[in-house]
Amino acid sequence: MSQIPKKPVLFFDGICNLCNSWVNYVIERDPEAHVLFAPLQSETSRSLLRHLNIEVDAMDTVVLLDEGRVYERSDAVLQLVKYLKGPVRLLRAGAVVPRFLRNAIYNYIAKKRYRWFGKRDECRMPEPGLKNRFLEMN
């Protein structure tokens, strides 16, 4: 990837069922297609994140690149919901909760997500009608 996308990009664990469900949820509530997506396992994601001096070896976090800033874990979720329609936007009020508490909950769920929700054998491939929402995947 030679250029940083102008739209927000949500980097997610492409084999995690919970993460893929979250991507579907975001797609449904972002009809204007503000947000792009990229599985952390793709070379495109790794290259772009390396370019931004971010190493994401563990797949236990979502990363949001938005207006040149990088958000991880609960900060990524709180920043992302501003682009969505509906009551989910109320999650932004969670910003008043101290980050260490928010991330403790986030980390607990991240650690258990495969056991609770399962995982895929391969990264998610976008449906033909959604290909323009996903960064090119290698």
C-alpha cells in the first residue's frame, strides 16, 4: 500500500468470529461507507501499520486509523462509533470511564474470544458488494 487511506480504517482479527461479527455490525450501521476494513493478517495491513511505526504481532486488539491518529482497544471502539447510526453512538459516553478499566474489560474479552465465539480457518473475504470497503488483501 503506497498511500494512507483518507477514510478511517478498522484493522481487525480476520479469523475471529467476534471481530467479523463486529465488522458486519459496523457495515450495517455505516450506510455512507465512512469506514474501511482490513484484516490484521493481511500483508497490506502489516505494511501500512509498519509504515506508521505500529507493530501488531498479537491479534488481540482492533486498531483504528482515523485522521492520521491511531487508536487501539477500547479507544478504537469509542472513536469508531462516531461514524455509525443508531443508539450504538451512546457508547461514546464510555470515554468518561478511565482507560485502564475499559481496556481491562476489553483485554478480558479479547483473551476469551476464540473460546467463546470460535474462529475461522482463514481470513474473511468480503462479499462482492462489499469489496470496496476492504483494503486490498494479499
